Amino acid sequence: MFVFACGNKVDYIIHRLPVILHTSMQMATMKNINPIKKSSAVPERAYTPIPALRFSMEQVEKQCNDCGVCVQRCAFLGKYGAPGSLARDLANGSATDMAVAFECSLCGLCTTLCPRGCDPSTMFFHMRCQAASRLGDFKEHRALRNYEAQGASPRFSYYALPKGCDTIFFPGCNLPGSRPESTKRLFQHLQSTIPNLGIVMDCCCKPSHDLGRMSYFQAMFGEMREYLVEHKIKKILCACPNCFKVFFTYGEGLEVETVYTVLARTGLPQAGQTAGEVCVHDPCPLRNETGIHEAIREILEKMGLAIAPQSHEGKKTLCCGEGGAVPCLAPDLASKWPETRVRQIHGKPLLTYCAGCALFLGRHTPTHHILDLIFEPEKTMAGKIRPAFSPVTYWNRLQLKKWFRHSLSAEAIRVRNFTPFPLGEEEKNTGYKGLFLAFMGGVLSGFKKNI
């Protein structure tokens, strides 16, 4: 995908850079039920369980009979025990005790599998909120918070709403960086059926949501939602499963749909067909969206591919391993998910429709994004498509923003300048970090314009 002046060594460094950065963030594997060292956060304040946490813990404690169905399929629960036992053990625990939930991927498989209708996933999410509200931010999540802040910054955000626009394309953070050309081509194809389609390059702030930083998340997402509603936007087309889930859950007054159901309904770009058999990895944020699962499989069949069945797909899909920012604190648990997936596919190519899943699973087995297949079917199946890696992704996002600014005539334009709280030192440095990352990405890509 890229041409490098310095040859194979630079190419290798770029390919391995996400792993290097990821490894540098990891802390020692946790051994007990108090996984977070207090030194990594502000001192713990007085403990009073939030009402939602109290309710969810009581529900799990009453309904869970420790049958072990979820424990058998989850490394986190295998390490710490059944949800009911955890709820009882932590009923009077401290906020530091609650921080064990940062080792949970929040994928929802336990809730799906429970024969008694128990919802442990919601309990673990509220435990995170409790821990975050009492302990503050953890240094181990700093890189993820910075990634989110870049996406919502004036440098990387961009809104362009043409006259009469009531539908926008929201590509998310990962796809424009890792696959800028596919993002551009997808927008152009969607324009063929939605002439007044707008673009919003911004972050939905799901990282803060999953880290329990709810005040920040609600302020940031709420400001974006209000802007869209005020500008008479009615529908959001998402390419990212996480963005879809955020808009679906919190986007009151906005209809949300994935671009994949749109493509299945309106038709695919004329890029040819291919042949072969693939396994599908359904992203866990969409585990309950059967209509999206069916659309993906319809697209693959139209492309000429056979789909190999798996025991964990659709509603019973597995986390890719990246969910819930678990790699930052418990890389041993995070790695169990892709290891299980690799065992199940028996060497077949893996296809997904989440850029984050494609990146994380791609470190363990050949994994393709469905947009790679749609626009370059033969190269994708031959393993010749290489997405960009950080920091080249930051350079690509700036180039894509520049392309939209010059190519899309808009009545309303803005970049995001909103900050809900006074900036700390970490936030004040966001702009400089983004500029540095974009510059380094440009250097490593030879300042090549990849769109």
C-alpha cells in the first residue's frame, strides 16, 4: 500500500509499531481481586455505590446460580469466578475492588449465554463507572484517552453538511486512518444514492464510555448530538460497530444504520467477484443485531464467497480481544479471545466489519475488512491488501480531511472545539501530540497522499 524509501527495515518497524506501542502500555499481570494499584490513580474517595451499580449487583446476585455456562467461555470469569459469586463478594467492596471490572471486555457474551436472563455485562460496566468516579483516570489508559482526544480535536475533526443534508456518513476514527482510500470510495458510492450526503469526521467517545468516564462521555457525545439535531440531521450511517452502538443507545432523535445494511439493500460497487471460503467474525458491539449479521453474509455471497460455520458467530460471537481496553491492564486475558478464534477457524481466512477487530485479530491470523473485499476482492483474498498502522494513520486522517474540504461543497462546516471541563496538562498537550503523530506518519509514508 505504501512505498518506503528506506526499504524493508522501515516497513517492518511500521508493521510492528502497534504491537510495540501496545506492549509498552502493559502492566504486570494481576493476581488478585484488587488489580489496580492506587498509585496509578487519585486517592480513593468515600465509597457510596451508585444506584445503577447497586441494582445490577442485586439482580445478578439473585439470578445467578453459578451454573458455569459463562465461566467456561470467558477467561475473565474463569480467573475470578461466576458473576453471582463476584456480586456477593464485592457487595460491600471498595472502589478499588470494583476496578477488577477493567479486566472484563464488556463484550456481553455472558449476558447472551445466561439461561436465567442474568446480565453480568451491565454489572461490570457499572463497576467501572463506580471505580472511575472514585479513583479517577488510570495512567494505563492514557494512550487510549489521547487517541480519543485526537479524534475529537480541531485538528482531526471535520463536519461538512451540504444544502438539504439530512443524512451523514460517520466513518469513526480507525477506518479513515487505516483505509483512507476505501473510506473515500465508500463515501462516493453512498453519494450515488444519497446526493446530499454529509460527512462527520469525529470521535463518538466510546473509549471514555467504556472506561466509566460518563460525565465526559455524556458532555462530548451530547454536544455532537445536539449539533446534528439542530442542523436537521435525521440519519447517521456508521462504518464502525462501536459508533453504531453509541448512536443507537444515546442518539435520541437520530436514526442510525450501518453502511453494510445500506450496501446490501442498495447494491455494491462494481468491483468484480472472487471465490473461496471465509469465516466471519461478528464484532461484539453488534452481537444482537441479526439484521446486520444477515446483511454481511448477503454481501459475501454476492461477492462469490462461501461462509464456513463457526460455533461462536452472530449473537454468540467472541470479543476480538481489544474490547473494554483490557489489553492495557490484562494482556494475558485479552489474548485468550483471539487464540480461541484462531482455533475455531482452522486456518481459513477471517473476515470482519470492524477496523479495530481487523487490526487486533490480524496480529494472530490473516484478517480482512469487508471494505477491502468490496473494493479490491482479488487482492484481498490473495492477502495483498495492507492497511496503514500508527502513526501513518494520523497522516492519512489529515489527508482525508483535506480531500473532503476540497471535494464536498457544504452549507455548514465546522471542526470540534468543544471541551466540557477545564483542560488538564494531559489535555493541553493533545494538539501537539496530534501534530507530532501526523508529522511522523507523513515521514514514514514518504508524505505520500494515499487518497
